Amino acid sequence: MASWNAFLIDLDGTLYHGSRIIPHAEQLIHELNHCGKPYLFVTNNSSRTPEEVALHLREMGIPALQEQVCTSAVAAADYIKRTKPAATVAPIGEHGLLTALHEANVSIEWEKPDIVVQGIDRSFTYETLSKAMNWIANGAEFILTNPDLMLPTKEGFAPGAGTLGAAIEAATGKKPTIIGKPSRILMEYAIHKLQLPNEQIAVIGDNMLTDISAGANVGCGTILTLTGVTNAKNLESFEQRTNLKADVICNDLIEVIDLIRQ
């Protein structure tokens, strides 16, 4: 196992389920602070702004600052502004995505946009799908903040942005550019903020399909915690689907803390 000097930490399923904290999550962050190990919270969830994510963490007793949060929405806005600065965008999503586009000075267009960018949208309707289908049929590029098919909640799971994206893809026949994990785009955005070589950074996450695959895609270390989407019962199935094995598998966050102490 490599010596990792920094960490990219997933949120949903790793530190909390909805509003319910996962045991020892706050202890994990306190341990990283005590050891002086830099870290960022990296989430595929596009519904909240970084400030709101940090507040949500602090309300659960987990120390967090806005500048420590990287969301797929912010990375999507950054990607659009860097690669197509003059493009107009029709957003399908919630407050986090809309705010990220506004703060990046991305132009919004509802008639004939250059890009359709879609994230989690719990008000998604048949009309929304129809509009997206026609925009893309008229030549708009399709960008998806993240491919998660399900989102952990305190009740179990809810449909994720990837489920809505799958409907748009089925209607249009067009595959989206994916920003969030397992794509390199969100990861490279976060790694750039850490200013460290990829091999010195490890991803901590609960999902083989997103977190662990993302870490492997950019040459980071991978620490799988069996606290969310991937668990002891379905681990083998996920390993077969991804053709991957995490560098380290931890049953819970106590084992992650012990690993960091080593």
C-alpha cells in the first residue's frame, strides 16, 4: 500500500445517509485534521452549493469549510466555462447547479441552447424530458453532472441524476459528457485544488461504480468503505461489474481511521 498524503472523501453513503450521520464520520475528519493530512469532500450530488454542503456537514458535527467541498455542479460549470466559454446552457437541476452556473457566468438560454446540462432534479417531469429531447435534437450538447442511478437516503435509496439522464439518453440516442465520478473531470478539478501528485492522494468512498472507479481512472489510491451502495453482500458483484478491486477495503469508518493512523 502506498503512503497517501491527502484524501478525496465521498459524502453520500460514506459520511452520511441523507440527514443521518454514519458512525465515526466526525472522528474520521478530526483524525485527518490531527494528522495534518489535507482532504477535500468530493460529491456527485449537484443539488447543493458547496456552502450548503459544508453547513450540512457541520450540522451533523463534521468539521467542514466551503472551500473544502467539490461538487459535480461546480465542476460542470467550470468545465463549460473552460471548454466553451461562449456557449449558452439550458440547465435541468436544482439550486446547486443553477448557482454554480451563475457564479461561473455561464449564459442561460431556454429557446435554442448550445448545451443541456442535467443534474439531480426532484421536480423532473414528462415536459422536462420533452424539452431536453428537442433541445438535443436541434443540436445541443448533452452534459450530465453525475451518473449515479441511486442516491442513499435515511429511508433507503432514491433515484439519482443518472436515472434521469438515462431517460434523456434513451429519448435522444445521445450519450452525455459525464462530469462526476467515475469521470476524470470532477476528479481532476479536485486534484488541481490539492496541488499534489495523483499517486499521493487516495479516494475514500462507498461506491465501486463511482468512487473507486474514479480513483482508479486518475491513478489515485482507493479506500472502499462498506457503509453505503457497496456492502459486504454485494461487493463481489460490484468487483465483477467494474473489473476492479479497491486498494483497501474497510468494513466501517473505524477501520479507515486505523488505516490513516498507520
